[in-house]
Amino acid sequence: PGDDFRRIDYNLWARLGVVLIRLFEAEDEMPLQIVVDTSASMDFGEKFITAQRMAAMVTYLGLASGERVRLVTVPADGRPSLQGPWARHVGSWPRLERWIEGLSPEGGTDLPGAARLMAAPGAHRGPVVLISDLLAPGWDAAIDLLGAVGGGVVLHVLAPEELDPDLTGDLTLRDVETKTEVAVSISDHAVERYRQRVADFLAEAGRRARRSNMEYLTVPARPGIVEATLRDLVAAGLVR
């Protein structure tokens, strides 16, 4: 009683003599979008090759699950103009693999600008995997915006030397993106303060991601990290 008579399956009623209602479940396509940071800061240690491997792993998992996948990079002007082809079937994997292998780190990056474009009205909605070192102004706002697109995962790629540097003495440090130089004197106390700042940075990135409905994983750029990250994704229930 109360069901719409237009949803009665009259063919089954005629054959079985039982009144049944047709049920429908609308499925909204939620494509998986993978954003790869290709800025110059990623060209340190094994960070960029690790980012490529992370992108390849997530892409293949998405294709194998029948998801629609899109790859995006973030050039300096914030416009994600280097977009890989859309793909849905695992048979498309070689084409996407070649696209990932063809990426190279250079220039700066505007994560918030790219995130604004991806979160704009009319843009595709669905989970986002951000693969970045987050060493860019406005990284926190970018995570907020990408989380609003459809949640997802932040894979925070950092080199072991960035997490725990082995530097001492008087040095001149140069930012590879802005070319800004700063003279520093590295003592044991300074290194300890640096480690604390890094720990605070990772903690804040994790809090920001979870607050924005995104999972967060720190990904040290070291051998074996792909397998370790896959285990973490499975443990978090993100991969089955």
C-alpha cells in the first residue's frame, strides 16, 4: 500500500500472479582523480620516483576495480593543464603508465589554485588522491578544497633526508623553486628543533586531512615503501 502503481512489474504479475514492485538504485559515477605534484621540490632524493610509483599503484588499483580514473598534474600557474587521459578498464593501463613515466619535476606549484579548479561548480566529483610533499604555500587550503570534492587520501611524500637531516656546520640553503637563499648554522640543537618542526608539520597535515574527510599517510621515499603503503591502505579499509 502506498507504492506507485506505475512501478508494478506487469510482466511478472501476468506470469506469476504476484504483484511485485520494480526497485531502482541510481548510481552516480564518482571518478577517481589522482593529483601528482610535479614541482621542483619533488626533485630531491627519491621523492619524485616514489610519487610516480604511488600514482601508478593507485591508478592500477582503480582500473582493476572498474573505476573511472583521471590523472592530473599541478603546474606552477595552478591550472591542471597536464591531464592524463580518462580510463576505466585495466586494458588502458599501459597508456596511463606511459603518461606517468613521462612526467618530470620542474618549476613551482600552486596547489590551492588547482584545488579551486577541481572543486569548482560543474567539475567532476569523486575521491581524490593527492600525492605531494606539501612544501607549497596554501597546502592546507588545498586539502580543504580537495576534501570537499569527494574525500580521498593524502599521500605525503618526503625524503628521509627531509625527515631526519644529516647536516652540520655553516651552510647556505637554497629553495629550488623560489631560488631564495638563506645562510644557516647547523648545530645539534638546531637539528633537534628541526625534527620537532617536521613532527609538528606531519601532525598538522594529518589533522587537516582527516578534518577534510581525507585519509592521510606519510610516505618516506625509500625502498619498499610501495608495498608498505599498500598494506597501510588495506589496513585503513581504503583498498580491498
